[in-house]
Amino acid sequence: MTDEATVPSGGPTRAAEPASGGESSGGARERSAPPGGRGRSEGPRRSGPEGPGRGPRRGGGGGGRRFFRRQKVCKFCKENIDHIDYKDVKVIGQFIGERGKILPRRVTGVCTGHQRDLKVAIKRARNIALLPFAARA
């Protein structure tokens, strides 16, 4: 007994259709697909000289001008400074942005341990008014 015999006059079911890669018999999904043959959920095609899915900002692939980033070295490790003094405003003032925020490690290149010490020193210097909490308006 075949699938066509069990279906009442509606024609073959989807399971009975051939699984070949050829043209199927006109479903609405195939006709309404956007040009380029990609479905709605797949999104636009993103392939170029960098490779599929890699934009110029991520740094993968070739093409374009390459940006060389110098390895950041901790200033305190390089100068063998073990203790960061909160009274030394010239040193800790370099690690505060123009708006008064503490700059992150990824910007300054300070190691993790010294960043913690620097944070404490900046907060102590702020509390006794050696450094500002915020920039002047």
C-alpha cells in the first residue's frame, strides 16, 4: 500500500514528495523567496575579501590596511613600583580621563594588580580633595 492511496483525493503528502534537489512542485515558500535564493531567516549574504561573516573591524582575513597595535606594558611593573601612593597626584592623575573617570586597563595597559591599587589610590585622593570626582562643567 502506498502513501497516495491513503490520502483522500488531496494528492500526495509532503512526505511522499521526492527528496531530490530538483524543482519542487510550486509551493508558496519557493515563489515568495527574495532574489538571491536565500530565505528570510538566513539574512543578507556577507561575504567579501575578508571571508564570510568577517567585517573590516574584527581584524580577521586579509585586505585593506593592517593596524599594528603595540603591546601595552604596565608602567608600575616596568618601573618596579610596588606601592601606589595616593598623595602622588602627578602619577595617578595620568590614569584619570578628562571627565574625571578612572581609565580602564585596556586603555592604559596597567596590569590587574596595579589597576586595583590604582583604583584605591584614586578614590583616596578624591576623598581628601587631591583629585576631582568629576570634570568641571
